[in-house]
Amino acid sequence: MFKLACGDVMPGCSARFEHRDRGDLLGQVAAHAASAHGIADITPEIFAAVDSKIAYAA
């Protein structure tokens, strides 16, 4: 299971994401970034910041 707490990337945000598929998790995070934070363009820097905070729990 892949997990991400948005607050680890965007301090103050309480959203949390969990999915078995890493790609689906990233899709959920991208949709959240657009709707909650106004980030429509996921730059390589943003992707790297998010990617570095994704945890995997078997």
C-alpha cells in the first residue's frame, strides 16, 4: 500500500492518500493539488517533492 500525507509536502494540509497502485495514488494527489491548492501544472520539482514523501507499507 502506498501512502502520502499532503501535509508532508504542503504544510497545514490534512489530506491523506492511500492506494495499492502508485500511479493511481499519484493521480489522486494530482487531482487534489489542482482542486485544493490551485496547482494544475505538476513540474518536475513538484513531482520530486511528492515522490520523496510517498511511503510504502506492505
